Amino acid sequence: MFGAALSLAACATGSGAARSFEDAAVQKLYNLPTPLYYATLKVANDVARNCGRYRYDAILDAELNEKRNEVGRGSLSAIPMRVAIETETGVSERSFVAKHGVELTGADLCAAADAETLEGTALSALLVPV
């Protein structure tokens, strides 16, 4: 039994494991203003869909939303900010495209995902290597 527990623990900390709340990139994401936070989630999701080497961390997304709801910055507070979120999403998408010289749809975004991960950006917190 002890060996099985160790094996499970090794799997949880290996490649593909979600990041902890204490991770610097996770903290960057957590602390973003609400419109930028939701824009970052959208761009990260687009990146993960267009790169087979990463998946979007939906578990971390849910955990951060709960934590942000506790302090009034989660999905409950986002409802009246819909226009601001949509505006910020457009800005974030254009910034990502300009930064990496790629399109968000129909392109392989693995090089951009790698660059975000190496930089330790807030967006990279949501990208889990597969």
C-alpha cells in the first residue's frame, strides 16, 4: 500500500501535474484585475487547443475562480464587467499575436506556449505539458 501511495504521489508531481497555488505564475494569474484575468483564461485556452504538447488546466481554473470569488474577484464579480472583459480579451489576443508573431486560430502555437512557459507568465500557469 505504501508503494502505491508513493507511485501516486510521483505521478501527481511529475510532468502534466497542475501547478500549486504558491507557484509564481499562478500568483501572477490570481492577482490580475478581473477583465485581464478572464482575457488571460481565454487566450490560454486558445493556445492549449492549438498545441498538442500542452493542455488547459481546467482544475486550476476552477480552484482559482473559487479563491477569487472568496475575495470578490471571481466569476460572480465578472458578470457586470462583461463589456470590459470582452474589450480586454480583444486587446490580450492582439498583444499575444504581436508578441509571438502567430495567429490564435489555425496555427501551431507550441513555440508561443513554450516561450510563455519559459517566461513564467500568468498565461503559462494554465498550460500543462502533456
